[in-house]
Amino acid sequence: MSDILCSFEKLLFLGCLPWYFVASGIWLSLKHIQSLPLISSDGDSSYPRLSIIIAARNEAHTIETALKSVLAQNYPNLEIILVNDRSTDKTDKILEKLAEKDPRVLIHHVEELPPGWLGKVHAMQQGFLKSTGQWLLFTDADVHFQEGCLDRIIDTAETSSVDYLCVVPEVQARQNLLRALYTVSLSGFFLTTRIWEVKKQNAFVGVGACGLVRRSLLEKSPGLPWLKMEVVDDLAIAQLLWQSGGKLDVYWGRDCLGVEWYPSMGDLIRGLEKNLFAGAQYQYWRALIGIIGILFIAVAPWLSIFAGNWLLSLTAVGAFSVYWLAWIPGNKVQRVGLLERLISPLLLFVIAWALARSTFITWRQNGIRWRETYYSIANLRRGQRLRF
């Protein structure tokens, strides 16, 4: 019996160790990545042509306020390409209304999705084909830009001679619980992408809110048609340019741009249906291992604390403590308060549930339904390009 108990305690000990790795990833990310710099020039800036490309489908509830923040930018050499991807709400009318007031705006309507394309990637490709900019900024229809943000982004890219610049936005939340979920999700994102290695060109990272691409490199690469069935398009674009020899960089953009990812926990879980199983590379065994692993990591420290072994309890308390401490400087990335740090470990259960739900729904449908179009598992597997 004692041998069995000893083996169980060793298992719990192993379950505590990932928290130390996660804390290390958070610390490295916050240490090595800086906030987006202010304008570094002395007023002699050049203003290369910039094309902002926004692919929108049924975004009537968010797109007007988001676009007004883009239209308020004073960047002098700017075009804004809005791709209306088969919207069935009032998105098209909102876009037309805004375009009438600003000559920088070009609207392209997608009436039909060609076979073999995901709707969003196809819309992004149409925006690219209509664009004339030396720089392309792919963003979403719910992202809000602060005044002068575009100048800072372009100035940073030009100064550092990069080919792809990722600016991580502040993810805004109405509820503390939702902000805590973002906190633990970002922890996993840091670790999965090894975001702190991007500046050394040893890794790649991308976010849908702000991915700035040098046109010349995108044209030399296989391009967006290579990603036409890739669900996680933001990371995949970064990977495409990284593999094509481009120089990548990443900054925090809390004081520059923000997005309300989802208004509620339920919306977030439903919104992740297509993404989480894609992260398991559409393999059920990978998803199962992921679910079990997340649950084990979530439970192990709590069981360890009450296991009756003082060394094991100390290891578990230390695991949570280093995680909480690592997030202390997190305000430069997000609004990470004490409450969010304290409760975020409990929300691993929500992530495990979201992954299980995503896997089950995909299995039941034998595919995913995105932007009111169905895609089979077989086609998604053949078209997936993202690899870590």
C-alpha cells in the first residue's frame, strides 16, 4: 500500500511541474518583449503605402465603431480595403455608409465562395489582390486602434527592417472571470508559440488583430492560396513568412489597440469550436491527450496540497506561487489584476471543457461549420499548414 501511495505522490509531483514551466514562459515573454515603441524619428519620416485589409462577415454589431477608429487615423498614405464576405445582416450597408464619407475606403463584395477555400482566407486574398500598399495590415472587424497607432506600427517595422510585425492587442473583458480566462489562455499561448524566441527568429507568432506584412515577401512566398483551408490563419501567415526567410518581430500593443474577444464565457466557448480541435491537428487522439493532460495539470496541485506529504504540499504551493508571481508585470500586456491571477488556474477546467466540446461537435458533424459553410474533416486535414 505504501508503495502505491508513493507512486501516486510521484505522479502528483510530476503534475505540479508544468506550472513551473508555464511560469518560466510567462516570465521570458514579459522580459524579452517590449511595448510598441513611440515614434523614433525626428519628423523626417517617410510614409510608405499602407493597405489595411479587413475581412468581415455579419459584423454589424461591432464593425462601425471599430472602423471609425481606423478612419480616425492620420497616416497620410493609407488605403482601407473592406471585404464583405457574403454578409446577411446590415454589414454591407454600414460599410457603404462609411465609404461614402472617406475616399481612402474601397469595398469589395464577395458574393460566392469558390470550392476549396475557407471564407475568411478567401476574403483576405481578395483584399490582397485589390491592395496597392507596400505594407499590408491584416486586422479584424472588432479591433479598435488608438490615435497614432498606425504611425507607430509602420515606424517600428521600417526602423527594425522586419518583414512581419505582430502587435498583440489588449484583450478587453467586461467580467473578471472572463479576464482571468484570457490570462490563463495567454499563458498557454506564450508557451505553445515560444513567443519570446520570435525576436531571435527561432519561432513565429501571429494574431488576427494586427499582422503587418511586407508585400514583397508575401508575393515571393506561396501566398494565401497555400493557406486556403487553414483555420488558424493568423499563426499560419506568420509561419508562411517565417519559412520564406522573412524577419519577424512582436510587440505588446496594450496602449495602441484593443479588442473585445468575446462578450461572455458562453460566447467564447462557442467561438472556439473551430480553433481548439484545429490545434490538435484534427486528430482525436491528440485532443484526448490534451484534455486529459489539462485536467491532470489542473487537479494535481490541489490534490498535492492535501496529500499529507509536506514536501509535495510545498511543491504544489510553490507551483501556484511562481505562476502568480510571474504575472505581476503582466499589466504591460493586459489588465492582469490580483483577482485574475488568483482564479485563473481554476479556469483550466473551462479550457478542457471547451476542447472536449470542440472535439465532440467536430466528430459529430465530421467537420466544422464556419461562416455558414461546412468543411469536412478530411478536407481540413489535407489543407492544414500550421505546424509547431
